[in-house]
Amino acid sequence: MEKLWSGRFQAQSEDWVNSFGASIPFDYQLAHEDIAGSIAHVTMLATCGIIANDEKEQIITGLESIDQQIAEGQFDFTLAHEDIHLNIEKALHDQIGPVAGKLHTARSRNDQVATDMHLYLKQQVGMIIEKLNNLQQVLVNKASQHVETLMPGYTHLQHAQPISFGHHLLAYYSMLSRDQARLTESLKRIDISPLGCAALAGTTFPIDRQQTADLLGFSAIYDNSLDGVSDRDFIIEFLSNSALIMMHLSRLCEELILWSSFEFQFIEMADQYATGSSIMPQKKNPDYAELIRGKTGRVYGNLFGLLTVLKGTPLTYNKDLQEDKEGMFDAVKTVSVSLDVMAGMIDSMAVNVETMEHSTEKDFSNATELADYLANHGIPFREAHEIVGKLVYSCIQQGIFLQDVSLSDYQAISPVIKADIYDVLASRTAMNRRNSYGGTGSQQVKDSIKRAQAALAK
Ligand code: ARG
């Protein structure tokens, strides 16, 4: 098939070579953005007197009908026309004849593809922000049901201090708030129009870049044409933000997987979010949590892939830049579905409150309480730490816990210890006394929930 740029060529590549260079197998996803960009472009060309009004009308009518065909799945994308831009231009030509050739006046595929990517990402980032919001809402709802649910707080995956399960979930709410803020902030750099930068150097035609930017809803235009066609920072930034989101989801997945193990039994995934084994009849596996954890690797890979593509490319456009797309599409898809699956898993999981609470009672996670108690009664904290450490050691020898030590034994250790120590050592007391701002005490957790709800309502 004759190429739209074939004038200078005598021979044609074989199909398999064409297919190596083609981006249509994936950039067809930019069809709608591509057409929107073209409509804005011809509108501006007519306003600036570069093409006639009736030519503009014919082109727009043709583009709109192609947009419709694509939306209805009636459009034949062909490898012979390399990419989405040439596929649409060729179809326009077939539909309205030679006047279609005026569309590409004062434009290049270089500013065209960059425009498409900016438009696409702006929309997708908005969608991901909504999905983040939804997951945050799910976390806050779950947290509000578990303000008073005790669980062991861990450091080094060892029982550290008793905390509220709601507090634990809200930590993820906070991470996702930062993810959301980062994405929102990045919109400033996505929401910029490269259209009119042309191939690299701008154009001799008297175009109006501000008009196309306004028509497409961009807040700004690129200042430098060379930068406009070759900048892919906004995609790298998106991939980096995506990598952070996936890292957060992956940490939560790791906890969900641990918590659903036989050893923990803190939660049970809903049947809808678990899978069975083809050989072991008893199995209920947290596959989806594992998959999100696994897919995190792909998103990191996409980030590193594009950083590497860009590092050695001289200004301005190089075909290397076509490699910006698959990773971006993949990240959009992976992040979106992972956020949805995570929301479903959290919303539907059962929490074994008793098991969780019980595991804070048969441990030494109240040792800090005893040390703080001694410190409150005038014993220097370092000394208190040493006393309690020795006591923990001796309890381990006897197979008992701090709450099992008799009052007379306590008083032998230090006369400052009174009968109120048993209440102090209770895990619920330990949790609720952590009433410092942002701590796990129920008052603090309730306040955090209120702040989160207010933020989400905005
Ligand atoms: N398919 C190309 C891409 O995705 C479009 C730009 C082509 N420009 C060019 N000068 N070959 O990057």
C-alpha cells in the first residue's frame, strides 16, 4: 500500500519490516485524542486564514464520522499505515478526497503525537485520582468499623505495641493521599499543549497556538518548540507516580497475604477475591493480592524502561520516543485495575477481631507500658528499660507474661509499682493511652477519620 510519505522513496519495505516500525497495534488507543487534536488544528487553520472555511467544515465532518466509526468498532486499523495519525489521515482522504491533504498544514506527527499523549494522560490521571479516592473511602469506612479493634503493631515483624486496626488501615489512607496530591500536582505539567511546535522548529504559517490550546482545554502551551515535541518528562513523572502507588498497594497486599495465612488468621478474603487450588481442596489463596504485588514489578519496569529510552536521545524527535506508549498504557491499565481490586478486597474481607485482639494479649507488647510506668514514678527511663528487659527475660523462662506477674513480685522489683499496674498493662489501655496527635488512641483515630472524611468530601 502506498505510504502517505512515499514521494521520496523508490522501493517499499516488506510487511514484516513495516510491522516492526508500526505503532498502530497500541496507539489506536489515542484515536479519540488524535481526532480532537485535528479538529482543533483545522479550526485554528481556518480562523487564521490558512485554509478556507468550507475546507475546514469538510475536514471536521469527515473526522467526526471517523471518530464515530472507531467508537462503534467499525474502523479498520491497518499496519500498512504505521500509526494512528496516518491511519486516520488516510481514512479521511478516502472519505473526503484531496481536501483531506490540507489537515496536515503547519503540523507534524511530532507535535501531533505529543498532543495526543498529553490529552490522553490528562484524562487518565483524572480517572486514577477518582479511583484513589474510592479506595481511600473504602479504607476509611473499614477503619471506622475498627477504631476499637486491637491488633499487634509490628516493627521488624515482631510484636511491638498494641494498636488499633483502624489506625493501621488509615496509614494506607495517608499514603494514598500523598499519591493523590502528587498526581494532582503533576497535572500542571501534563496540561500543556505542544500543538503547533510542528516537526521541531515551529512553522512558517501564521498559526495561533493559544487558540488550539484553548479549544483542547489545555491550561498552557510549551514555550520552546524543540522541548514541546521531545519532552516526555510528563510520562516519566506519571510512571514514577504510578510506581509509588503500586508500591503502596503492594505493601498492603503483603500484609493482606500475611494476615490471611494460617499462622495469622487476622482476616479472611471474601470468596469473590480468593481462588482455590487445582490439587489441594482446602486451599483459599489470596491470588489477587499476590497479583497486585507482582504487577508492581511491571510498573517499575515501565518507569525504568522510559527513563532509559530518553537518556541517550538527542533533540528533538527520534523514533525511540515511540517506545513511550506501551509502558504508559500498561501502567494506566495496571494501576486502575489494581486500585479497583484493592478496594473490592478491603471492602469485602472479614476481620477476625477476636484472633487479632487475642494475639495482643499473649505477648510482651505491653513491656513499654511497664517501662513508662516506672519512668512516670521517677525512675530514669534507661534504668526502667533495663529492669523491664530483665523481667521479660525471667517471664520467658517461666512461660508467663507481664500481666501474670504477682503484685508482690512487682513490688519486690520496685516499690513504686501498685495494683493499678494490671490495668496499665492491658492492651486496650496501652492502645488508648497513646493519645498523642496522630497516635493509635481511639480519640486520635476518631479524629483522623473525621479529617479524612472531610478531605474526601471535598
Ligand atoms: N508513531 C509515532 C510515535 O509514536 C508518531 C510520530 C512519528 N513521527 C515521525 N517523525 N516518525 O512516536
